Amino acid sequence: MTAAPGAPDASRPPVRILLCDDHAVVRAGLLALLDSAPDIEVVGEAGTGEEALALSAKLAPDVVLMDLQLGDGIDGVETTRRLTTAPGATPHVLVLTTYDTDADITRAIEAGATGYLLKAERPEELFAAIQAAAQGRTALSAPVASRVMANLRSPRPTLTDRERDILTQLAQGLGNREIARALFISEATVKTHLGRIYDKLGVDTRAGAVSVAKEQRLLP
């Protein structure tokens, strides 16, 4: 017998979810929302990335619902990377966040996230994304999908993590010496990276690099 449209499939066990968000109020709201879905079961809650890693190893959820900003400790991207590269069976990670910059999206997907959803989505969209993620299918909010497609059509320069670090410091108005101190590297290394950044962005000044980086959403 086939389940009616929109009805849970009784032949399949519910999707086991681990929540990871550093705001207790947000977790409580998500818990109440997800409890209303008969084909979804929340098996644990984590307030930090470290807690999420420990609980995932213990509870073996199907999907980890992951916020990106987690306060102190490792962030959601690093947590995602560790979850998806752990030995043995790994959960699918569905990012649920308010952040939709190109940098955030790219970092999360490169870390192994199966999907990327914004917290403004309707409940039914969240439920559908969880089911898709549990099956290993990509789930993206419409604005996120639009950004991904735009990037594919017009690829942005690819910067290394160190180049992004230096560009971020540059955007804060720091000089080479200050950047070197902040990142614990030499001024010569800063100058070398700046030269590569200028080449990639097609500029020849610090102000030009910051302007293009902001325009192309390369800064966090």
C-alpha cells in the first residue's frame, strides 16, 4: 500500500536528527517544530561543535542539523568537516543558518555539507530538506541555489585560507607589520601573499583588493 501524498511512510524508520546550535532558545524551537513531524526523531542536542562530535559518535544520527556560528570552540564548518571525514559510518550534515554569503556557502559545501538551508525557510521546506539529506541528496534554499548557480556561471577567484586571512586583516585597515603580528608570520610572507592576492583579483592596490573582495563576496 502506498502512503498518501504528504503522509509519512510507515515502512521507513524516522530520520534520526542531532541538533547543533549554540542558542538554547533556538534549539528548543527547533525541537518543538521537529517533534511535530512523525517521520523525524531528534535524538540529541549540542551547543558546541565539540559536543556535536561526541554525541554523533555516541548516537549515530542520520542527519546533523548544523549552525555555522557556534560561539567558543570550533565553528560549524570545522565540525562539519570532522563529522564527514570521521572513520566508519558518518552522518549527513544539513547546515541551518542565517548566513548566506558566498564564503560561508563555499566553506560549508567544501567541508562536506549535504545541504545548506536558511533559518527563514518554512517548516515544510525544512522537513523536505531533512528527508533529502538523509538520503544523501543535496538540499539548498532557493537563494543559496541561486548563488551557487551564479558562481558556476561566473567563477570567482579562488583564494587560499591564508590569503583569505590576510585579506580579512587588510579589510580592517591593518598594515603589513600589524598583519604579520596578528597571523604570526613574517612581513616578507605577508608581502608575498599580497602580491598573489593582487594578481588573482586583478588589482594593484590594497584599497582595490578590499573593494573587489567585497564586491565578489570573498570576505566572511
